[in-house]
Amino acid sequence: MIGHLYRPILRPASFATLPSGVKWCYVEAPTMYGLYAGSDLPRSRHLFGVIATDRALTAQEADRFDLLPVTWVGAFPPPEN
């Protein structure tokens, strides 16, 4: 599921740290404390990784759950053209 991308800024994503009913998955593994060390996901440059959600979160939801939108995942930014 590659949908709407966010990075948690204060804590790892879990059922209790995201809006109720939102389906999500990691697309970049958190670097914090070696979480997901056995995962085949790429390691994120963001402490708590990057998640994809099944729907766009409202500004209030993102603010309440301390999530920042992400426009790009991967080691290098996309080319300008």
C-alpha cells in the first residue's frame, strides 16, 4: 500500500498513535533503537521511519498525532525535471 506518506515525529507508529480506523504500514523502517532490524524495508533517515496510510489525514489529525507529510521516500530526492 503506497498511499499517503507521513513521518511520525515524536514516537513510532502504532494502533494507539494514529487516528482510529486508519490502515497503515511502514515504507521505511525506523532507525530508532534498531527497530525492524530484520525487515527488508529500507532504513529511514527519519528516526521513526515513514508510514503510508490508506487515506489522507486531515490537518487536525496530522497535528494531533504529530505526523508530518512526506513527499519522497528513498535515499536520494527525485530529479527536478
